[in-house]
Amino acid sequence: DAGVIQSPRHEVTEMGQEVTLRCKPISGHDYLFWYRQTMMRGLELLIYFNNNVPIDDSGMPEDRFSAKMPNASFSTLKIQPSEPRDSAVYFCASSWWGGPGVGEQYFGPGTRLTVT
Amino acid sequence: AQSVTQLGSHVSVSEGALVLLRCNYSSSVPPYLFWYVQYPNQGLQLLLKYTTGATLVKGINGFEAEFKKSETSFHLTKPSAHMSDAAEYFCAVSERGGATNKLIFGTGTLLAVQP
């Protein structure tokens, strides 16, 4: 398996622009997680899905952030409008509940977002 | 609610020395515990995990961790540090003992290895 795939790997945008981050989880995984990592705040869970349904979005910082999972193989995290404080590395992770690797999350390489 | 505390945000060791990274957890149910490693500019990668059974768990790259219920600890060790071990290490506990696959992460420990 190719692992969790994220695109783009790097994104530089201007304040006020819309940003869309994409994630393809590992085939067969039924959980998908979006995290944000910064020096100041560390690793933060933004939202997670189970079987394509959002379960907990309490970590989404504000209404400018939205996430969707239209099918089992694709998810997006959108920021509209973007602000400089959104600059961070965004990770997607997936996992499979109930298997031998219960709880084990597989992380993508991340998208480094810079908002100027 | 589950929580994780990692003592020491920065740890520095000499090459060849023992590595000890500390992790204490709080859980109202039997925990599933994990250590992840993050190399520069990469995502997190699983080092090892404890779910049930043997309390001494061996992982990749010579790391191991011991689950001590009485101490609510899951410290990570490696007998001899290598330069390539320089990375950030995260301890995590599974929410509600694995009822979901959500992980509660510690704040991380940055390991530096001096030549």
C-alpha cells in the first residue's frame, strides 16, 4: 500500500485566499483524522471521521475551517478565508478499528501551509 | 478522561548512551499506549504499542517500553543512542481504551544525540 497520501506537500498562499488540503487514506481504513502541528501549540486534533461521518469536530478552530469526506478514499480540509496564523503543518492520518492494529494511526507526510 | 504527560520537552544524550524518555498517562479504563517518532519534515511513525499481554514491548530501531500499571507509566528506552535517533518522540493513549481509534498525544520530547 502507498500509505496515506496528502496533497499538496507545500502550499503558499496570501491572506484571504481559500486553501484546500487533500488526503487519501489507506484502503480499508475506516477512521480518518486531521491534525495541525505548530511550534507554539504542538500537535492538535482538528476533526475525525468514522465511516465517512464526522464524529468530533471540537478541535476545529473556527468557522473558517471545514472538512469533508465524500467517500472512503478521499477527504478535504478547507480554510476560507486563510489567515497568517493558519500557517502550520497539517497531517492526515487513518486507522482501522477492530483489527490487530487497533488504535494505531498511520500518518501522511503532511502539508506545510504558509499564509503570507 | 485520558491524558498523557511527557516529562522533559528536550532531552540530550551522547552517542552510545542510554536513552530514557518518560511518559505517564491517566486513564479510567485499561489503556492502549503508543510511542510515535517524528523525524524532521516527516509525519509521525509508530515505534511501538502496548495493548494487552506482555508489559515489555519491543519496537523498531532497538527501542522498547514497559507498561507499569502501578506507576501509570510507559517510558521509552534504548540502550545505546545513535545519531539517527535524533527526532521528536510522542507518547499517546487511546481514547476510552480503544473504544474509538482517537489517540490522546503528549506534547512531545525532542531528542538530541551528541557525537
